[in-house]
Amino acid sequence: MRPRFRLLRAEGDAAAAAEGQGAGAGAGAGAAAAAGAAGAAGTVPEWRQQIPEAIRGEKTWDKFKDPAAFYQSYHAMEKMQGSMVSIPGKDAKPEQVAAFREKLGVPKDPGGYTPPQGEGLDQARWQRWTGHAHKLGLTPEQLTGLATLEAEERADQGRTMRQSFTAGLDALKQEWGEGVFAKNVTLASRAVDRHMSPEGKKFLDDSGLGDHPELVKAWASVGALLAEDRYIEGRVAGLPSVDEAKAEIAMIRAAGKAHPANNPSLPGHHEAAAKLEGLYRLAHPGKAA
């Protein structure tokens, strides 16, 4: 029943309006909450709702937009694991070790290695190399790399040795003089030919030791003794013999100041003096004019 007075009717209408608005607001809030809940549920793809709840919230699932992407990733991981090599432990069985080595590319036996070309490895030496390489589990590429490195080091050592011998021979030439050096080298070669076997001479040639300055000096001394006793030829083409050198020295000394070798004031003194010194070296090695 409506109030009789206008003021009361106004208050009643206001209360009724407020009640109606409150009811409407409550209904609207409930609908909004329901819609929000539905929206929140809608942000999680259905396929992810199949993931166990304990791990469903993991960030890792954010990388996949759908099940197909997850399957592809898992398949790639399986392939990668299949190609991975596990290092056998201390207690690994022989067949596990063999499988590991096979995956690395180690041959089944030493005969599976191929010798590198041009490295100077003879058959016996190569067999020793391959035997050790197989025990160590080296791949063919690793063994070839070691063989190449060893050959390079041997070549470097050979070059260093030859350079050292060349420097030593140059010093010997300075010590002896050109003529004596040529003669002594010839006598040394003749002594080697007489007393060394073909195998020994080949060794000197192959090793380069035939140019070792100390060996040249030693064989030159042997050659001088053999030439003196007429066991080898003592004359060297282009050079006077010991007797000839001594005879020429005597002639120069007998000429006195008339010979340029004995008189610094005469033309050609330096050349004549140098020749005289060479004659002395030929006649009396190790002694100055």
C-alpha cells in the first residue's frame, strides 16, 4: 500500500529504487565473475590440461604452441641421444668398450690403419705404430696426424743438422784454406771408399754424417796416412802434391827479395804471399807460412 503523504511516498520510491539497483549490481557482479572465470579457463589450451597437475604449471610448456610442436621436439631429442657416445666407466665390459671405440671410428684391429703417403715409415716401423695406436684407441685420423707431425719434426732436425754441418765445413775451409780443404776432402773420400762397406757409405750419405766436420777431419787424416804409404792416390787434380808444394816453397824462398811473396814492395805481393801460404798448408797442414 502506498503511503498517504507525498514525503513518505518519495522515501519509499527511493528505497525501492536502491533495492532494485543493489539486486541488479549483485547480479552483474556475479555474471562478471563467472565470465572472468570462464575467460581464465579459456587461456589454458585444452591439450595442456592433459598434463599432470604436478608439472602443468612449468614454464617449459610455454615453448610449445600445440602437441605437434612438442612431439617434434621430443623426436629430435631422441635422435640426438641416439647419436651421443657414452664414455665407458672403470667397470665397463669389453663389449661396451668395443662399442664405444667403434662409434669413435677406431679400427677393429691394427690392420685397419692406412699408412700416410711419403712419410718414410717402413713396414716394421708402421706395424709398431699401429699396434700402439690400437691399444691407445686412436682413430685413423689421429694416427695420421701424429705420423705427419713426427715426419715434419724429423725433416726439421735434418735441416738443422745440415745447416750445422755446412757452417762447420765453412769454418774448416777457413782454417785449412781453399787448396788444403779441397785436397783433404778428396783424401777423406778416398779413405772412406777404401775402408768402408757399401752399407757404411750409404749410411753416411743417407744420414748426412758424411758432411760432419769432425768426421771429415778424421777421414782426411786417415787419407793422408794412406796416401803417404801409397795405399791410395795422393795427388789431387789441380793441386800440387806434398813434394811439389815443398819444392815450390823452396824455390820461392831461394829467390829472396826478388820474388813478390818475399818483398812487400813488389807488385803482386799479396797474391804471391797468399799462394805461398797455400803451398805451406799443402806441404805442412796446420802450419803457417
